[in-house]
Amino acid sequence: MLYAVASVLFWTSAAALFYTYVGYPLLLWVMGRWRARPVRKGVYEPTVSVIITAYNEERDLAAKLENTLAIDYPKEKLEIIVASDCSTDRTDDIARSFAPQGVRLHRQAERLGKTAAQNAAVELARGEIILFSDATTLYEPDVLHKMLPNFADPSVGCVAGRLIYIDPTQSSVGHGARSYWSYETFLKERESAILSLIGCSGCLYAVRRSAYVPLYPEACSDFIIATKMVEQGLRAVYEPEAVAIEETNKRSDREFRMRVRVITQTISDLWHHRAMLNPRRSGFYAIELLSHKVLRYLAPAFLFSILVASAVLAPRSSLYFAAFVGQSLFYLAAVVGFVCERAGWHNRLIALPYYFVLANAAVVAAFVKFLRGERYARWEPIREGGDFALARKGGEG
């Protein structure tokens, strides 16, 4: 009986894991072949408000503002707002120093977090299109010329750009993050082509002012914004030619904290909007949410089940024995990756299993926080900033 249960558990979990990481991308590829929904791009030059949310970003804000002012767009149609979430360093002073160049500072009266700061800044914004950005992200000059034509299609409520991660130090965490992001980009391109993105890169996405809905403070705004568009009968689309550049985290502890925060917020958002997981209500968008997020967040349970089941079945079958040994070696490689990172050694071969385990460990930690009722609203800068010239060089590679 034990072996029969273990066998069912092994194959059920293996199938679920296979679908999550391989089957779903294949489904998107097939769907895209016969159900593509092209965006009807056209000439569109509206007023634009760029909102840069910041908390203690004195190191990077000046470079970010210079970069934003260099965007190739009519100056009379471009508004820049720095939304400071009660920064305690020189962030506000730096923003004020750019006032002669048209930069506006909004300082929150109370520190309520990134999403609340965005909500308040949108209320002050005059643009027809709101572009959200982070202080550590640098844009290519033509970013608006690439994004805005998508809004000529009345079905488009949100446009997400392409984020290129660079890692000048070639760290294991950075390599793993870039590989993971390449996989995510593949999914974004195909979800956008079929129906809608389920989330955006928080450092580069634009929304119609008329479609923006104020979000609750603990929301992961760049994730749930796509759902808010779909609820209104609109879609969020991906524009790969609109490029932003940002450095990856180089240390696993920072990457882990960032991922735990984002995943906890996303799980909470999925719970708040669980009705959208019903295909009878939201159609294929529900399949996207279930496949891309829900099953992805259940992956640690699938992995644990496969490991335990194969350990139980290994004495009776060479197949299960090989599966158990293979998993053991994979997790051993992740441990070696952790040790190498601590020692300052970088190895691309072990970077992927190391990052894969780190990402799934973050999911477990996030689930625990969610079940305990812990929520994130305030945020601390985690990702390290970088030099724009270096970013341009790294991004082109």
C-alpha cells in the first residue's frame, strides 16, 4: 500500500512539475500559433507623467533623473514626479534640486509603502499615460516612442517594457537571476501575444490614467495591475523594444529577501482576486494565473513529494533509485553553489541549481509569512544601483 501511494505521489507530482516548467510554455507556444492577438499600433503622442517611487535613494536618484530628462519626447508633454515615501536621507533634497528642470517632488505625510506612494502621485499627475519607474533603473532614450504606439489600440490598458538585468561581477546569484529572467521573458512574450500579461516589471510599465485603479497599500502593484486591466476588459501587453537596464542582486541574502517580499505580496494579491482564477469568469487569463503563478508557487510541494516518494521507492526500482540519486546530486550542487558564493567563487554550472533552490526556498518562506498574516507595505532598497555607461555596455551583450 505504501509503495502504491508513493508511486502515485511521485508521478502526479512529476507531471505537475513538468507542466509548470515545460508544459505551460509549450501550451503558450501552441496557442500563439493559432490564437495570436496582435496589438493595433499607431501614432500616439499623449501627455506622459513619469512617477519614480523612492525611499532613501540618494545614491542613485540624481543619475536616474538625468536619465529620465534625457528621454526623447516633447518636454511640454513630459512630467516627472518623484514620490518619496518619507525618505530620511538626501533623496528629497536631490529631487528638489531638479525643480528648475521641471521635476516635481511629492513627499508622503506618512510612510505607507511604495504602492501608497504611487497612488498619491497618480492623483497629482497630469499625464494621460502614467509611466512607473524605480530609482535604480535606467531607460533607453527611445523608451516612450517604443511604448506609446501600443496605446493606439483601445483594448490596451497597460504596456510593460523589457528589463535587461546585468551583472558586471558575474556572480552566481546574478547569473541565476538572468537565466530565470530569460525564462520569464519567454512567458511574457507569449502571454501578451495570446491575451494579456499577468504582471509587469515594476521598474518599467505604463498605464492609461483613465484605467488606473488605486491599490491597497500591501499590493504588489506591478503584478496586480495586469489583473486590474483585465477586470475592466482591457489587456496588459509586452513591448520588447522599450528597454530598461538594472543590475541584479549579487548576494543571495538580498535576492532571497526581495523574492520573499514579492512572493508574499503576490500570494496575497492572488487571494484577494481569487475569483479571477475561475476560467468561467476570466477565460484563458485564469489559465495563465493558475499555470504561471499558482502552480509555480506549489512547486516546492511537488519537489518535496518527488524526493520523498523516490526515496521510498528506490530500494525496489532502478528507475526510482536513479531519480533519487539525480535529485540528491542536484541539491548537492545547490549546496556547493551556496558555499562557493560565500567563498567568493563563481561557477556558471552550479549557479542554476543554486538559484532554483533559492527561489523555491523563498516561496516556502513567503507562504509561511502569508499564513501568519504578515504583509508587506513598506519597502527597503535592496537591489544595488549601477553606472549608466556600464549598464549600457552590459545590456548590449
